[in-house]
Amino acid sequence: MGQYRMQIDLQKCVGCSACALACKTGNNTQARASGQTFNWADFINETFGQFPDTTWTSLPTMCNHCENAACVRVCPVAPDTEGRKAVYKDADGIVMFNNKRCVGCRACQRACPYSVLSTQRNSPEAKYSVISYNSKSAHAYWDDDTAIIAGCTATPKEMVENPNVASTPPNKTEWTYDDDGAEIRDIRAARTVEKCNFCAHRLANGQEPYCVAQCPAGARVVLAPGDADPTEFKVQKPGSRAKVDLVNLDDVAGALKPKVYYVNDFSAR
């Protein structure tokens, strides 16, 4: 089976976060809350040395869509007729999550070496998590029934329930993706996990993932099934969430075979 992969050229990356902003707006992810990051495209920034001899680096992060994904292996949901659990690999090798079938057990989040249960509790060691958990609705703000000015202003909940409001949340990016019966929703429900889906809904329409399309430096490249891997690359080390730490694929990441490849080195200029 072929697999979509992504190459990120750290020499071209300027650390502008355009990819993260594009992902957040394109996939309707919420702000950081309840110890979860909800950033499908994220960054690890680090400064080395002492002034005036300092170096700043930026490492874009996302789900690595591992060939031997631990999250898929541990998902306890019984496979459907197509062999898909709540977390599964689709025909293109993308690690997907089916919102309808997720039971919220978070086994995938525990098993993923690039994820933690709470970035809040473990903030010194973990500043981001590939997989996040929605304890409430995906946008809890719109469940708020508190008015800014009591008896004078509408509450967010009233706005959402107003039939004249076009979508929930307002101005959301609407998209649908049906993987032969596996429903992928543009807004995640409560008590389900979420993570990067490689913008499978965009790939199905012949478009690039939104983070790739909006990168102003062209630092991200999609490698489609059949395309050759870069000759020299590194991958994110499992468990490295607080600092820039890349290793060769044959190192400790070899068993997982992550499919997000980093080439060259970041240079602050």
C-alpha cells in the first residue's frame, strides 16, 4: 500500500506559523483549553546559548502518520466491515479518526509517543500533543450561557441557537469527508479525540493540505503514493515534545516509521 507523506524543509521554514493558522481556520480547531493544545499543526521553538551568542530554532510539528501507528494498534473499537477502527489507516496510508465511532477512551492518546494526556500538567516536559481530547464540545465557548452584560447582551449559546446564525461556530470552514461510510466531521463532538487528518477532505478534491497550500516559503511538500522519499532526512524523535530533537529513521523511531520527513536545518536569519 502506498502512503501520503510530507517533507518539511527546515532551511526554507521561517517560523512564521502560517501553516498553524491555516490549519486552525481550515479545520475549525479550538483554542488551547483543559490541558489540550488542539493544534493539528504546531511548533516547538527553542533558544540556545546566552546573549549575544544565541540561536533560535523552530520545528513545525504534526501527526507523523506512522506506517506502524501505535494509536491504530491500541484502539479498542471493533473494526467495521472495511476493517476500520475509530482510529485507522485509510487506503492512502493516512492515519484517520472516525468521529462517529470514537468512544473517548483515549487509548490512542496514551499509546502515541508524540502525545500526552495533558500539556498543562506536564508543561515543563510537553508543550504540545499530536492527539487532543474534547472533554466538552469542540468549541465550548459556544455553549457559554453567560452574557457579558447581564440582561443586555446575547450569550454565545443564544447566538448559536439563533436560526439566523449560519453555522456553529459562526464562520466555520465547512467540509465533509466520507471514507466509504466512515464519517469525518468538520466539527468534532464532545468526548472524542482529534488530530491532523492530512486534510484528506482536500486531497479527495485534488487540493493540497491547507498547511502546505498556505506556506509562504514553500517549505512543505506533499509526497504522494509512488513518489520517492528524500535521500537524506530525519524524523521527530518519539517523546520529544519540549525541545527540537530529530533523529535518523533507523534510530529509535524506526519501529514506528513516521512519515513526516525533515530535511536540512533551520536557520534564523
